[in-house]
Amino acid sequence: MRGLIIKAISGEYTIIDQENKIHVAKPRGLFRFKEHAPKVGDWVEFDAKHKVIQKIAQRRNELNRPVIANVDKVFLVFSVREPDLNLRLLDRLLAIIEYMDIEIVIVFTKLDLLADRGDFDQINEYYRSIGYKTYLSGLNAIPVKEIKAEIDGYISVLAGQSGAGKSTLLNALDPSFQLKTDVISRALGRGKHTTRHVELLRVEGGWIADTPGFGNVDFDIPDLLTLSHSFREFFAHSDKCKFNRCLHLDEPGCAIKDMVADGVILHSRYQNYALFYREVEIILKNKY
């Protein structure tokens, strides 16, 4: 039989078959070893009678932190207050997912807690201007219909800032989920993540997973030029730089630095890029 793995706990995999029946199976042979293990999101061939996974279909993509495969979209959920908007984490996740060539949707939450939306509106408009789709959510205005339409027909991942309201959003999409919501620590200004394992939840004709650990994911990028290309507005204007392989830091005639100085590129985006550059530089030196 063929089915989709929707949950994995302690070596047991919950699979939904093409008739929407649920099965629990274990891997056999090579699949028992970590490097060959099935992942949530895998399409598999399995023996329902003997409860054994026999074959894993070729993956379109896969993540190791969190452990999930065949992701079509990533919803990045970030609050604007309590905790405050973390643009460094947002840009980090955008760069990592951009490199993986997975579609990104940004959901900004807790808009009702903003006394003045002026600064936020500029930030939101900037990310939309460089091609990211964004949705705005508040206490009494969660864009449920629009997000359901985004999920329909796809395997999606919910990730982002801890305490931003990911569980609240999922419960709004389907109250039967009854997921524990994050409790905010005001002393630290961040939430306690309540999700402990990866599980795909059915929403309309698609699937979505709340993923523990996505905010801690490391850069796994082959070179520094690839990092610069993962900032889509840098890549779009890099042909205007004096040097073909400009990395937009110390090179003369850099169009990206000029655009930052002129306010065309958001200053925080460039600052974060420079920080990530140093981080990836150290990772690559240690790797090779």
C-alpha cells in the first residue's frame, strides 16, 4: 500500500493511506538506521498486514531540524509585540528557506497590541515589495480563510518566533486541534515552545506541521556567494555591482551598499546579512 507519514514518535510511524485510513508501522532493514530513516512528509510503500514500511519514495526536499520531508511551503509566524518582532531571526529563516527553494509565507501576529503601526507598516511593505507574501493577524482578525486557501493541496510547515502564536493560529484553522498555546515569560520576552514532535495536521485538502526547533536551525550553505543570493533583493540587483561575484561588504562599486545608503534596501536586512556572512564564513572555515 502507498501512504503519507503524518507522525513519527519513538520509531513508530503513523501513515494515512489513499483511502484516508490510518495505519501505524515500523521501518525494516536499512530504514531502521538514522541516516536512512523515514521522515514525516515521506510517501511510502508499506505492508498494512505486517505493519512494516518497505520503501520510501524519492524526496523533493528534506529538513533535518526539524525532521520533515517534501515541504511545499513554510509559514513563518512572527509577533510584532510580546515578544517584539525579531527581524534577525526572520531574515535568518528567510535566507535558509530561500536557499532550499521552498515557497515562503510570512504571518505577522498580535497586531492588536501595537499602539502605533507606523514603523511596522513600513517593515511589512518592504518585505512585500521584495516579493514575500504576508498576512496580518490580530486578536479578532485572524485571516483563517486566506491561510486555509494557502495550505490547500500542499504540505506546509509552521515555524518562526517562539511565543508568536503558532498554536493559536492552528487552533483558529481547526478548533479540534486543541493545541496548547505558548505561555509568555515576560522576564525573557519569549514563549515556551509547547510542540515536542513533528506531526502533520489536516487543513482543508492539505497538511500543516507545527515544527519544534526550526528557530534554532543552522546555516547549511555551500559558499558565501550563495548566502548573498539568498537575500532576494541583493540577487535581483547584483548585476549592477562593479564585480561579478560581489559579496556586498568591502568591495568598491557595490550597488547593494549604495541602495542601503539611499534607503532602498532596509538597513536591518543588510546588517543581518553582514552578521550571517561572518557566521557562515566561520562555519565554512571549520568545515574545510
